[in-house]
Amino acid sequence: MSLQQFIEQLDELAQSARQSFMGAGDSEELESARVEYLGAKNGRLKTVQKQLGSIERDDKPLAGKKLNEVKQEIQSSFDEASERLVSGPARTERDLRIDATLPGPSQNIGRLHPITQTIDELRDIMGRLGFSPAEGPEIEDDWHNFKALNIPDIHPARDPLDNFYLATAKNTAPALGDNPLLMRTQTSTVQIRVMEKRQPPIRIISLGRVYRPDTADATHFPMFHQMEGLMVDRGVNLSDLKTVIKLFATSYLGDEVPVRVRPSFFPFTEPSVEADYYWNGKWVEFGGAGVVDPNVLAAVGYDPDEVSGFAFGLGVERLCMIRYQITDIRYLYTNDVRFLRQF
Amino acid sequence: MIVSWKWLSQYVDLEMDYEDLVDRLTMSGLNHEGTEEIEGDQAIDLEVTSNRPDCLGHIGVAREIAVLYQLPLQLPQVDPPVTGADVSQSCQVEIECPELCYRYTARLVRNVQVGPSPDWLVDRLKVIGVASVNNVVDATNFVMFETGQPLHAFDFSKVSDGKIRVREPSKDEQMEAIDHRKYSLLPGMCVIADTASPLAIGGVMGGAESEVSESTTDVLIEAAHFNPLSVRNTARTLNLHSPSSFRFERSIDPEQLDSASLRCAEIILQIAGGELAPGVVQAGQPAEPPSPITLRTAELERILGIPIPNEFVLRTLTDLGLEITGQADGTVTAIPPSWRHDLTREIDLVEEVGRIYGYDKVPDTAQVPMVASHLPKRDRVLERVRNVLMGAGFDEALTASFVPEPWSAAISPWTDQPALISTQPMLGVLEKASQNIGAVDRIRRSLIPSLLEARRINEYRSNTNIELFETAKVYLPLGEQEIPDQPTMVSLVSGRDFFEVKAILLQVVSRLNPNLTVELVPLDHPLLDTNLAVELWVGEDKLGLVGQVSDGGKQQFRLRSAAVVAECKLDLLESLAVLVPLHHNQSPFPPISRDFNFVVDEGVRWSELESTVRQAAGELLENVEYRETFRDQEKDGDGKKRVLLSVTLRSPSETLTGEMADQVSRGIVSGCQEKLAAALLV
């Protein structure tokens, strides 16, 4: 017998022994497999071992070495199989008293309000476009809410009926001094506060609560949220605005969308535009925008001939309600936990 | 503004496709809101922004179309025949309040035949949604919707002495308007009166007395220029809004009074007969002529991002009605027309040229430079706070910043100053069951009352697991006229155990700064349970509070089950937060634990016991844990309790021996004995 044949025989033996041991369902089966392979008299290993004699003399040391290796391998296969039988016999039948489909004790995990989730997403998208969040007070003065934003005294937006002007308890008449206090009506106030403190280049967003005295109904609430973006630098123009809005819309909607801007009117931007995106076969209003009015730049001490900028604002509730198909804005502020847990 | 396709065709040749027209109008500033087909005509609804009152008449819209499509604008030629005595012989006008009425003109048509309007006129008005009244009134409306200039027709026989006085109302003056309701006239309003009584509220509505009726023969046509702010305030005060006040509020073309009045007279002659008296009676001052504006053409590219050919600039400005008065190196100087009050600055001309050229030609592929953005510490802190609370099972609520007075008064942890009051309440924000609590006009000083109301609503709806948190500003008044302090709070309302909620709050704190020592101080507050309420302090600063709602509080907020509230000042947490903690090596040596069972007076607080143990244990201390409290009156006597606690000791540099641990233990026992008279039970 050649060495080659001898080794092949041994390898096959090792493999089939392992299969038999591992396939044994109980200790009786395993024992009979052990006798078959490792039996001291007629075991298959013994049978192969007897053939060692017919190997060429020069090949004998190698053949002997291989025989020992395989012997050990078969023994360890047997040990492994017998250990497995001892530690856990293969289960053949389910214990029906154990029901794995029963619910476990579950830890409630709270949810963020859909408005917060929307705001976080807007903030993240704008962050990727280089806009950093900025904050300002919600109770503002006339200067930051109106005057500095180029909204003159006679502008209808300043009508006391259209604003929450504030009084102190002592002085119950509206505190309409030179610079009365009111709940901010737009997040544009933050533009002014940032520009008063810093020089261009500026690239910020402000996100937060704003207030207007609409009676609450399905589409109005006297408190809502806005996002406002502002970019000021040398040479910032309408094309930059269109580009940023396009990038924003593409990011938010997750797909390339056509964007258009059409003329509109806001006191603090000129040219002023409304931006729309094309979605599901129609133009959807995105928000108001425009090139920052030179009067606004001058109000914060910038030179409008040196720097220019753009600003845009949008209503968070509207985006949120469209996205989640929420049909009544008041649901957002009732805080029914069954509502909150849907998002 | 609704415009009729057929009516527009009178002034400009509408050869273009309808869809193309409304699209171009939208893209040049008159947003198309919809179109309705009426009587074989198109009623096109266009949104006119408040800066463009010139488009509140068909001619103004036709002008825009003419400019966009490069078409000629055909204006009506007005030259009615005149007959009889000059108007000035029958009529006088005096303006007594020149700040309310800048200019007033009157024309007289004698011997008219008031009756129904001809079909063409009825149809024109019908398409734009205006009902026909009679031929004279319809003529005034037609000219208003044609030119944008509101007109009023008086029955001249009702004008005592033929004298018009434009004045402020006298005290307690009233007038019955054409809607047959009486209105009280107040100072600041502008009244058109004769020598006896008010005939009309200037620019807002006519009076019933001098209204044109079937019996009218002589008609006085008013064309005036009223103060926009005064008209707005009057319309708003009286809740009387009309197409006329809508136009005056936005200001009219002051140069157009006479031609509009003449146009109206001509139509009256055509459809109601009569004779137009020669001349016009006028009072007041003509408007200041518009000033020239210089446009540096380089500004177009700087602002719009694209160059616009000079030829286009000149043509557009001219077509829009501006008069080019000068051109020099890179500049154009032009005088705007009287109907464009919105054009006063260079940027206005940039916008005009840009919108006609088309913003669709401005590319949306600019190379905006890349810059780094960063998330402020506030946002990062908020994110962590929210994550901890969500993990603890709290849903985020958002509640209104205004509350009714009783809620505002219920708790104010951060200031003794009374809450600010809004001059107007929030309307419609309360659930039905809470609407009797009062006007929602206090600017809140704490989020807790709002959250208690949210809890009540959820309880009422039989919801379970009502665990809510909110992060929002509160508003703490400072001095008069000073912008209030507006710190952000994180607040909770929970149905869980007081101790659990307190632990969650402390977990929030520890997530932001694990090394912060928070001191708990008992809190006495009527909204909160006497025994289960504490304030949280960090050094000299109040961080917040936690408390179980007292029975009184439950009653006030109509809660059925027990509730725990907490509020924490995020601004302080933010300043103390360590967002990037530095790593220190964990000791590789095993810990040793020791349990202690102390008998102490009932009055001894855990916080005292813990800090005493910490102090006494020294550097080897890793942790102190509370286990249990027992009471055994028989063995320990009255007013005593047994507190079981465990201490974990570990050294950073060696394996502790039992001997070393015993030494620490002895220190703990003697420390507690000295400071708290604690006796160790062995």
C-alpha cells in the first residue's frame, strides 16, 4: 500500500467518524459509533492501523505520525460529541408550557414632539449647508421686531390688534413707549441681534416660537414655529439664494426637485420672493425669501454697498403637518400622548 | 383682485395663451390664485401684494401684461362734453383736516336719469363679483375697478348749501351708512359733511342720507386722496371694510383724481344721461412729484447674480411708466410714475428690472463657498437632556407660552415679579373644560401649570402612561421696558413615584456633569406636598425643584391621580455641562464592600448621613448606597430608625486588605457617631 493511499484512508475515516459521533442522538447511539470506529478489536481505526505493516519502510515514520494524529482527532471528536450529549440532549419536543410569544416586561421609550423632530431635521440640513443655529429672545422690543427690519410705524403689521404687546402688571395699559415690548412675530428678529454683534461673513439660522393673535382653529394657532436663514457676505446675491433653497429642498425631500422663486413683498427684503418647489405634480409653497433690504443692513451698521445677503423664512408647522399629514394644528398643542406616540 | 379677461382686452391685446398669461403674471409678481368661468368670461383671481396698489385696477394689470409681452397699452380717451353753469357756482369744498384728506375734487352731473345699468356694465361687474346697484353707482364702481381710484357719488340735492366740508367728527357724532347701520364717529376719522351733518365716512363708506337713488337728479362725483393710515384705522375700528377703503389704505395715484372723475362723468352721461357742469372744484394740495432715482447698472448683477442688457433695462423702466431723465457711465436716472409709490430707491429699480427680466433666468447652481457650521452648546445640551428623558419613558409636549392668571399664580419658582400681561389674550387655545378659568393673557413664569393641564387632558381621555416633559422658555420680568430674562426650562410631569422622578432628574444632571454635587433642600409650597418637595441647588445657584402635587394642587388642576412635577433651569445646566469628559484609568484592583446598619434619630436626613459617610471614608471610597430603613420601637425606642447602607471601597494602586477596609469602616462609624449620634448595630 502506498503512503498516499494510507493517508487518504485515514482522512476519510476521521471525517466519517466525526459525522457519526455528532449525529448520535443519545448515548446509546454514540456508544455504538464509538465501538464501530474506536473498538479495540474490530474498530475501523484498528483495521486501518493493521495496514501500517504494508507501508514501505522509508515511509513508515511518516505514516505512523499521521496515524497518531488521526487517532487523536477521532478521539477528540468523540469527546466533543459525548460532552454535548451530557450538557444538553438534543430536544426533540417543545415544552408547551413555555410560550416564547408572551410579551416581555417592556420599558416605555418616549418620543420627541413632531415639531421638534421637524426642527431637528431642518437644523441638520442647514448645518450641512454651513448655517449655524443662533438664538434670540421671544419677548422682543419694537426695534428688533419692526424698526430695524424696515417695517415703518404706519405699517399694518404693527397694528396693536395684530400683535401681542406686553404690559407689566402694575401698568395694565399697553407699554407703548418708544420701544414697546411684544412677543416676537417672526424669527427675523434674530438676524438683527446677530448682525448687531458680528461682522460678515454671516451664515445663521434661527428656529423658534413666534406669536400672532389669530384665534386657534384647524389651520391657525396664536403660537407657531419659524425657521429663518440668513447669509451675508460680499457678493451674496439672488442666485446664491436660489441655490441654497434648491439644495435645501432636495435634502429635505430626498430627491432632486425643481424650485422656483416668484416676486413677492416683505419689508425686510428686496427683491422679495416666494419660493416654491415642484412636488407631486404641483408647485408647493416653501416660504418667503429675498435679498436683504439695504435699509436692514444699514440699521445694523453695515454698508449696503459693501456687503449683501439673503434671508428666507418658513413655517415649521406647515412643513410638519404636510409631512405627517396632520389635519388640525391644535393637535400639536393638545399633547394627547396617543398623538405624541405616533411620531 | 379679480380681473376679467374681456375687460382687460379693452386695454391690451390678449393674443397670448391664457395659461401662459397667468403663469407669467405669477412669475412677475401677480400670483395667480385661481380662475372661474363666469358668463363666458374668465374671472382671474390675482394676489396683489400690499406694495402694488397700482394693480388694484384693470389698467394696472393690463400695464403689467403690456410690459411683459411688449404690447401697446391702450388707455381710454376721456373728453366728455360740458354744459351749463360752472360747477363752482353750485358747489364749494373745504378741507378742514388736511392731515386726513390731502386732496378732494368734486364734479357735478345735472339731470341724470337714475335706473338700471346697461347689460355690458352689469356683466363686467358680475364677472368680478360686484352686484349692480344702479347706473350711477355702477359707473363709480366701474371706474374704481378700471383705474384703482375709488369714487363716491352723492345725491347733490342732499348736500345742504352745496358745500362739502371735509373734517373730523364732532363729539358724539353718528352717521347711518348705506348699509343702514349707525356708526359712531371718533376723532381721527375723516368725515365728508355738508354744513349740517356727515354725508360719508371718507374713503370708507357713504351715508344713507345722501345715497344716489331713483329720485336723484343731480350727482356730485367725489374723487379724493385720503390718509392711508386714517382710512385703515377707521375701517378697522368700525369693522367696515370696502373695496374703497382697501385701495385708500394702500394709497392711490394722486395724479389720477381728475381723470378718474372725468371718466366716471363720461360714463354717467353715456348711461344715465344728464349734463356735466364745466370745471371741477378742488381743495387741498397736489402731491409732491416723485423724485428721480439713479440706478447703477452694476447693481443688477451684484444683487441678482446675472447681468441684464442695458437695452432691456431702459425699455423695461420706460414701459413701466418711468421717465428716463439721464444716462451716464453705468447709471440710469429715472423718475417713477405717480402710481408707483413703491419706487423710491435704487434697490426698487433693481427689483423692477429683475422681476420683468424673470427670476427663472437666475441660475440655481451658484458656487456657494463651503463653510463649517457648528452646533451651539445649548443644542447639544438639549439633545442630551431629551435623550435621557425619552429613555426614561417621557414623551415631549409643547404647550402655549401664555396661561390664565390662576395658573400663573399657582407657582413661580424663579421670580417674585408678577407675570407680564399681554394686551391681547390668546383665543381658542384652551380645552372646553378649562375655558372658564380666565383669559389666557399671562406670559408664563413656569412650565409646570401648562404641563399639569396637559396631564389633566390626558387623564380625562383615559390615557395611560402620561409621562410628559417640555423644554421651553419662561419669561421673568425685570424692570419696566426692559427685555425680560428668558431662561429655558426643562420640566416634567409624571404619574410615577416622587423618588423615581427625582432620580430621573438627577440622572439628567449627571448625564451633563457626573461630578456635580446637587444639594437637596426641603421646599414649602402650597402646590406641592409638604413632605415630598425639594429644591435642587448647586452651590449658590438654584437648579430646580421636584415635588409631589399636593391635594390642593390636584384639586386646582382637577387631577384624579397622584402626580409629580419637576422643573430645572437648563441655562444653569448648560453652563455646568461637561460635554467632553476626560478619561481616567479604571482601577484594576478588586473592591471591598462593607454594610452598616445605623440607628439614628428620625430627623436625620439621608443626605446628611451620606455626606458624613463620604467625608469619613476618605479617598478609598468608591460608592455609598442606600439600602433600607427599618423601625423597631421596642429595641431602639421612640423617634429612632435604622438605616442600612453599603459602602464600596477601592484603591487605585493596590489590592485592599481586610485590615485596610476595617480601618476605613471604623472611621465611618466614629464619624457618624460624632456628627449624627448614629449608633452602629452589630
